Amino acid sequence: MKKLITILILSVSLFACSKNDEACYVFTTTTTTTVYPAISGYPQTSTSTTESCGLTKDEAQQVAKTLTSTTQSVSSGYTITVTQTCTYRKK
């Protein structure tokens, strides 16, 4: 009976760990600024990379989605667009 209980506990533990599946993810964020009508020095692009551990795949996907956006503003006749994209990969 003790062996059966031990096997049952181990089975449940293994299932719970495999379902959680936490890992480290590398996020790459690219920000591009464009101006219309065009002016010298634009578009400008910058890229940054960061690592975060203890995330599930769904959580990593949500982080990337949250860090992806496009904003636009108009100032002195220029339209300024800032586009930020974020990708992720499991480390």
C-alpha cells in the first residue's frame, strides 16, 4: 500500500510539473520611429534584449503581446509614428 501511495504522489507531482513548464525566455524589442514628411535621420531603429525566467509559454506570449504597439502623433505638420515589436524565444 505504501508503494502505491508513493507512486501515486510521484505521478501527480510529475504531471503538475510538466503542466507548469516554467522556463527562461529571451525577449527582443525593436522600436522604429518614422516621420512623415521625411526628414534627415529617420527612420530610426533601436533594439534591446532582456531575459526573464520562471515564465510559462503563455506568460511569455502575453509579455510579448503587451510590449507590441504602434502610436502616432502629429506635431508642426509632421506625423510621427513609433512602432514597437517584441518577439520571444525559449532559452
